[in-house]
Amino acid sequence: NVHKLEQFIRSDGELNFDVETAIKVCRQATYYDDAAYLAKKFNQYDWYVHIQIEDKQDYEAALDYINKLPSLQKKKENIKLFGKHLMDHLPESMTRFLIELCTNESSSPDPDMEPDILAPMQPDDVDTMMEYPPDPEELIPLFVNRNDCLIEFLEAIVLKQPDASSQVYNALLELYLRDSQNEERREMRTKQVVDMLQNEQARYDPDHALLLMQLYRLQPGIVILCENRGLYQHVLDCYIENNDTRSIMELCWRRGQEEASLWVHALYCYHGNPCYHGNHCTITMVTMVLSSGV
């Protein structure tokens, strides 16, 4: 009799049965509400989340419960188990939760979930006293096929934690570049790439970043990274490839005194192009090469 079962389970008196066994029996009999009630009442955290996700498909209830768990360790354990399910069904809410979790801004624990202070300390309790938020890069795999959410997540991390790892910055840089292939967002994403490369606090890996710029053929990014490393010949090649006469002359005037071979290289490329024969830029280059004695 379902009514008698509920009365027995929800009675205020002392229960004389094993809670975990009772939860399993209720689940097997498809009494999911009763199983969830027992799990929540007796702080069987993992069981409660299992029931909400696997049996009831109530993802909002599961995420809300995880958010109010009494320790970061418990939250991390449940995200490891159910994070992908929650991301698939609640991408926006899950993204916000992960941002708060990594920046230590998640909701306060539910007082009803707090462990009994009179209970003997367990080995796991020692770890709980020295808890740390999860590393953001460890959560990146949860965002498979959710690039928009991943961008939101990583942007929030680098904003709140400028000293985030190079893996975080590299991932965000690549996402910007990938999304820049969309014509509507190209200008915005290109600006974001340039801003990151010019940000002295950004901890991207320069070698990896240069490979990405070359892969996506983003000239402004290549120029910034090569200039930062004193690779002016590479910068010049980039301008020459794009027939950017103004930038070629500006670079040669700016760096030609310390690296006179820039004038020679530019002149050689212009000399090979009949369109520039007699051009005032070519004449300037000849003059500078002769005066430099190169």
C-alpha cells in the first residue's frame, strides 16, 4: 500500500531500517519521490542527485541541490559525475554555476545539509577543511559542442582571475579565432584577439598563440606577436604578402636604423614587381639602402 509506505517513511519517529537499502528498494519499485525524500532527509547527497537526474530527469532540482551542498568537495564530486548531463540540459544555468564555483562565489550551503558538529570527524572531513575551487581548465571538457557557453565561462574566469593558467587563455584565444570565421562576428572577435595579445596580464603561451594566428591567417595577431619578439622580417613578409605599402614603409622607417636589412628585403620584393617600378616608395628604399651601406 503506497499510502502506508509513505506514512512509514515520512514518520517523525526513529527509523529502524538502513537508509541506503530503503532508497534502493524505493527506486527499484519506481517510488522516486519517496526515494528522494529519504535521500534528502538523511543527507545522502549523491543518492539524491542520482534520483533527480537518472529517475526523475529533474535537472533544475539536481543543480539547485548541488549548488547548496555543504562542501566544495561534494560539489566537485557531483559535477564530475553529472556535469555533462546538466550541461546538455541546462547550458546557461550550468555555465553560471561553474563560473561561481571556480571563483568561489557559489551559494551558501543549506543549513539542513550541514554535517553534525558532534559527529566523529571522518577522513574526508580533513580535506573539506582545506578545500579549493576546481581548476577551470579541468571543466573545459564539459562544454563539448557548447562553444558559446565556453566563451562565456572563460571570459568570466580571466576577468575575475587574471592569473589564470595559460591553458585557459589559449583556449579562449582559439575560440575567438574559430568564431572569427563567422562573417557577422569577425570584426568583434578580431578585436578581442588583438586586445588579449596586447594585454600584458594575459598569460597565453606566445608560441602557441603564434601558431594559432598563422593557422587562422590573422595578420594583426601575427604582427603583434612577431613584433614582441623582434621578428621584424616576419612582420615585413606579412605586410608584403598583403601588398600593404603603407605598413611596409612605416615598419622600415621605424625599425630600419637598427635593422637595415629591412630596407633591402623590401626593395628586393618591390623590385620584383613591375607595378612598383619608379614608384616613390621604391625610390625611397633605394636611397635608404645606399645610405645605410648594406
